[in-house]
Amino acid sequence: MSQGSRYIETVESIANSAQNRARKNDRIIEKICHDIQNNFPQESFEGRYVGALLSFFLQRSIELIILGQYPSFVLEIHASLERFSVDRAKELICKDRFKKIADDLFGRKTLTTVSEYFKQMGIWDKKDINDIKRLSRIRNGIAHHNFDKLSKVLSKKINYPVHTEEIGVDEDTAVEALILFLRLLVKYNFTLRQLDIDMNVKPRKK
């Protein structure tokens, strides 16, 4: 076999892999759209808010799912949710003149810790907290290559991967994390809006 024919075989193999990936991408895109529509109907207020999040803030994250980089997506979406939670908690709990104190207090808070504050405020509920804890366990398993932990959380045996994308986190886990992220932000936004309405409604005169 000549060197040239080896190159041809290699390039053809890459092309076949790319074609297979493209077909898989179509299925993943369909799944993402289906799951988002099921949870946040496009015609609802929540759906419009989610549409804005997808258009302006989540483009890179969605790209990671479509490219099959599921572990990277989980790490990124967890980091985004943690930043969001810590920043919003500081805004809700501390006034501007106490910003330095707030930065010190919240500087090392984790997502699971801060999420409990939102539960106490009535923004997120027990199911939300349990889902956040599960997401954090998956994130920690990926970040620290703790495959025993990942095996327990995902309920399947995960061995040391050859490639990062084979770490055991599949498209279902990634899309599930995306839906959780959107759900939590929707609940935060709309619960706070309702709280503002309730606080500003003047009592009726008797």
C-alpha cells in the first residue's frame, strides 16, 4: 500500500466520522428544541425569556452540546449557574455600601451552599436543590476524574476514558443540565417579579 493510499484512507475515515457526527448533530438539535419547547412553550412568557437567554447568553454552551462536548458543557453550565447564584445572592442580601463585605462573605461560596439561600427566600424549592446537588456531583466527578462518583450519580459503570468525550456524560445528561439551568433562571426571574408586585400592591381601604 502506497503512502498516498494511506492518506486517502485516513481522510475518508475522517470524512465518514464527520458525516456520522453531522447526522448525530441533527438528532441532538431536535432533542434540544423538543425538550425546551416541552418545558417552556414558545408562546408563553417563560418561553420568550428562555428565547432571549438562548440568543444572547447560551450560544457557546449550546455549541458544546451540538459538537458532542458533553463534559465540557456540564462544567461550563455549572460554572455559569454558580456565578449567577452568587452574584444574585449578593444583590438580594447586601446593599451597595456593604459590597466589600459581601464579596468576602460570598467569595468562596459554592453553588450548593448558595442555592439553599434561594430556597429559604422561596425562589427555588426542594426539587431544585436536589437537582442542583446532582449536577454538582456530576461536575465534581468530571473535574476530578472521579469515575466512581460519576458511576454512582449516573447509575452506570464508567471506566477510565480514552477520550474526554467518553467520560460517561451523554447527550441526555447534558440536555438535562441545560433544562435545569433554564428552569432555575426562569423561576428566579418570575418569582422575584411576583415578589415585587406583592410588595408594591397597596392594601385596599376598608
